[in-house]
Amino acid sequence: MKKKISKYLDLESDIEDYDRIHETIERDINFKGTNLWILSFAIIVASVGLNMNSTAVVIGAMLISPLMGPINGMGYSIATYNFPLFRRAFNNFVFAVGASLLASTLYFAISPVSTAYSELLARTSPTIYDVVIALFGGLAGIVAISSRFKGNVIPGVAIATALMPPLCTAGYGLATGQFTYFFGAFYLFMINTVYIAISSIVISQILKFPIRTVVEDAQKKRINRWITIVIIFTLIPSIYFGYELVQRERFNENAGRFVRSVGVFEGNYLLNQEINPANKTIRLTYGGSMITDGQRSMIAKRARDFFILDTQLQIEQGFSFANERENINEIDKLKGEINRLTMLLSRKDSYNDSLQTRMALGKQLLQEIKPLYPQIVSCSYAETRVYNDKSSKFETIALVVFETDKTVVANADKTRINNWLKRRLNTEAVKSYFDT
């Protein structure tokens, strides 16, 4: 039984050649040539996606971003105690981060759209859940790099760990002077970086990647001590933020149940509610009979039944039936305004209908005149204004243009057609033209 289980869980049977893994990680570390251009494109794509609040574009930036290369390189080099490789990976990582921050900051500084949409805000409050995502996403990534059967794991890891969007969000914070956004987004990026690197260290040691340098035991202990310190310093704040997230969600749930329970309260109807978990405030606006101080106290006491403690409860009176005469006057005013707006809309609809009818008038004229003058093949109708230099007034005339099949219409026929148009259109201001 143990052999069967170990066979299913065995990683070493599918592992790639160690030298080839080393070459892959070493190649992905460098930011020059192809990787540098891809990094530049990913920065712009991510910044535009965040600016336009486009989830699809942000996901595209995650897929094309090559930032995981130096992060995996740092983890792999620490696990194999390859310090020259670590320095190269770290230097390339710092270069990539600096270039991304600079480019995104410049983009958001010149962008005319400065609103922080949901795609931006989602990357400003990291929690312990982001640690879990980065850790297991990084584990999947380094396992895929080490395996001969990589499949589509790497793109999925790029989407899950989301390295580029937090960097661009940090650039947005710098460009707009909102440093809480910068620190929150950059902390999320550091969480992803540290725990992807930790994942690389763990898998590299599990798979027993060969150590290519001579390392003393004291140096190994010192490295492990620094790894522990980095893990603790990135983990503790995320635990606190995760706790805050859970508390906010719990407050929202309890407050929602409480609000539903007081939707109708002794002749008063809840018109509006505002729940703010950050400040722990609930604002209720009622309509109906005038709310008394006793009723306010009863509503506040009911909040305790839903475990809403240390909450600032604001109960306001909206619409009241206490003064019926004033309410009737207000209702009459509203009815009058509604009638006025309805009449304006009706006039507007009539005007639009008349415009549609006039636009189709050329077709009707063609259908009516075609049996009498078969040589006419098309007809267009328009109304225009005629101005002259002797008066500031203008004259509206109907303009009709006929096109014939290269057959010349006699002048007598033109006169008859023009007279027919005056009767048909019920106006003397008609001009007709014939085009062969």
C-alpha cells in the first residue's frame, strides 16, 4: 500500500535532467533581448488594463510577464548555495522591479484617467490568503519547471500569483501621491516574490538539486536564519490583514441580518441603509410615522442580538406622515412635474416620428411618380433653409432631386412634376432638380 501511494506521489520519476533545469532557470534570469522586450510590453499592458479596469487585459499582462524567472532563480540559487547565480538573479530582479515601477509611474502620471477602479483596489490590501496563493502557486511553478511534462502549468501560475499588476498599482500610487496604495500593492508584490522563492527553495531541496559550489555548514545555517527572518517579516502583517478581512466580512454578514430584521418597525419602513465595516457604522433611514426616541432605543437593543458591538448606529427620519397637509402638497407638486415631463416626452416622440416620416418621404414620392414617368429611377427629399443678404429671416423650402435613366425629361413634364409636388407636399416652396 505504501509503495502504491509513494508511486503516485513520486516527483523524481518525471524530473527533467538537472543540467537542463539549471540551463532553463539560468536563461530565464536574464533581462536582455527577448525577455527585456517582453517585460516592457507586459508593463504597458498591465498599466492600461488597470487604468481601464479591464480584467482580460490584466490577465494578459500576467501571462506575458517574465518576472517569475529571476524569482525562481533566487530560490533555486539559495537552495543550491550558488551565490554567483543568486547575485545575477537578484540584480536582474531589482532591474525589472525598478523598470516596472518607473514605466508604470510615468504612464499613470500622463494618463488622463486617474480613477482607482476595482482592478487597482483589489491589489492594495494583501492578506494571509495571498501568502497561500503565492506559496502553492510557486510550488506548482517550480515543479512544472523541473518536470519533463510541463503542460499549461506555467501560464496558470503566472495568473494565480499576479506579479505584474501589483507593481503597476504601486506605480499608480506613486504617480497620484496615494502612498497607501503604493505600500499596499508593493507589499503584495513582495509577498508573491518571497513565497514563490520559498517554494523554489523547498522543491529544489526535495528534488535534491546538485550543489555546484563548496559551502561551509556555518554559512548554510546563516542562510537558513535569514530565510526564516524574511518569512516572518512578510508573514506577520499578512496575518493581521487577513484577520481584519475576516472581521469585516463577519461585520457585514451580521449587519445585513440585523438590517433585514428591522426593515419594517412599528409603522416605519426602511428606505435606505449604509453599512461601513471600516468605521463600524450603520446608517438607517426610515419613512412612515415619526420615529420616537423609544423606538430608536429598541432598534439599538436589537442590534446586540446580532453580535454587532461597538457600532455607531445612526437612525434618521426620511419621509414622514406626521404632517399630512405638507405631504399632500408635495405629492401634488410631484404629480404636476410628472405631467409636465410626460408632455415634453410626448412632444419629443412626435417630433422624432415626424423626422422619421420625412426621411422616408423620398421613397414614397418615387413610388407615386414611377408609374407616370418610368424613366425616373431614384428620388431624394430634404428640407433646407434659404437665406439672403437683404433680410435676417430665412425661408424653408422642400428640395427634391430626381435621377433618370439617361432619358431627358421634357421641360413641360418638369413643370407638371413641380406643380404636382406643390400639391403633394402642400407647400409652394418646392424646388425640383433632374439629374440624368
